[in-house]
Amino acid sequence: MKNKYLFLLVLFFMGITFVMVNTTSADKGRRYYEQTGEVVWEIKTEEKVVAITFDDGPHAKYTADILDLLEKYNAKATFFVVGENAEKNPELLLRQYNDGHEIANHTYTHPIKTTIPKLEIEIKKTNDLIYSITGYHPELFRPVEGQYTDNMIQSLVKNGYKVVMWSWHMDTEDWRNPGVHRIIKTVLNGTKPGNIILFHDGGGNRSQTVKALEKILPELQKQGYKFVTISELIDLQKKEELRNKKEKKYD
């Protein structure tokens, strides 16, 4: 009987250890990472700027259609590319770069679950591929499905990356194909200065995303919004923080 209880006790502690090691959420939380600047969800600003981002591409058809629309409205975006898709569509990756958009890393195979050593390999493989095509080394990374841990952030920061999420109310969920009207409504009803909007240009049928953008881009422009890259958004945040410090100093 004693051995039976001892065995159950061992299983209990093994279970706790497993949960602790495999947790997909960060212990330190959003507030901590926003203060350190290691992760960005959005910025606080009164300037009418917004960053539109696309995950999972490039896709031969939908990315090309999106690039045409962005060019039409002179809008800049940030593309979080999946390495294996970039390898299939190098000409689109190069066009993104040449058109002045920002290219960022979104792993090589888009794994839902992985280990940190394997993730580091995926990120390096994608970065090396992007560099071989564009001559540019991305410094931004977005976790698959937005899932991260403290250990993951620590690894990314150590390797020189900033982690980019999105404004939680600005997830268009276009990967669900919710309908063009719903995507448009989510963006136009929710956009505020400094937001990061999440779209997808790969990973499935993105025709609804393209059609929604045909309405979203001109409407936000009409409202006075400027479309900037993530790095431009971060630079603006730094300038505003510096200005606020100077103002407090002379108060």
C-alpha cells in the first residue's frame, strides 16, 4: 500500500513538471514585455498611423493581389513570411522588399507546437533564405498563433529579435473565411491610432481578405490614416517616449 501511494505521488509531481515545462503562456505577462520593449502589440499615439500585417505567405495568387492593392493606395505593410512558402515564391518575396514593405520571420514550416531548439533552427533557416533572396536580415518575429513563453522570448531576444503580436481587437480572423463584410466591419469599426492589424495572405483561400482590403484601404485613407511598417511604428513610439521625457523634464 505504501508503495502504491509513493507511485501516485511521483506521478502527481511528474504531471506538475510536465505542465510547467510545456506551458504556452508567458508568466511575466504583457505589461512586463511592453515595458521592456521586447514584445509589441500596438503603440500609444494620437498620430493617425496604423500597421497592417500579413501572416503565412507568400502565396502565388493572393500575395500578388494584395501587393497590387497596396501599390494602388501607396500603402506599406509588414509581411510575416513562412520560409517554405517564400522558397516556393521567391519573386514575390523580392517584390515585397523592392516595393518598400517590411519582411519579417514567421518560422519555416509554421509548426503549432515545437521546442525552442527546433524553433531557433526554423527561424535561422527562414532568415537565411530571406537574406539569400533580398540581401536583408529580418529582426522581427511573430510566433505561430501568437503563442509564446518566457523562455521563447528570452531565446528570441538573445538572438537579436523583437517579437511582434497585434492589437487584440484587430484580429480579422480572415483565416476562418468569416465573410468579406465581417472583415471590413472588424477593421473599420475598431481601428485606432497606433494599432497593428492582423491579416493573412497565405495558408488557404484568402480571396475574402483581398476583397475586404479593396474597401478597407481607401476608407482608412479617407479617415486620414497612414499605413506604416512595424519598424516605422516602433520608431514613432521611441520618438514619442523621448518627447514625453523632455516635456516632463521641463515641467
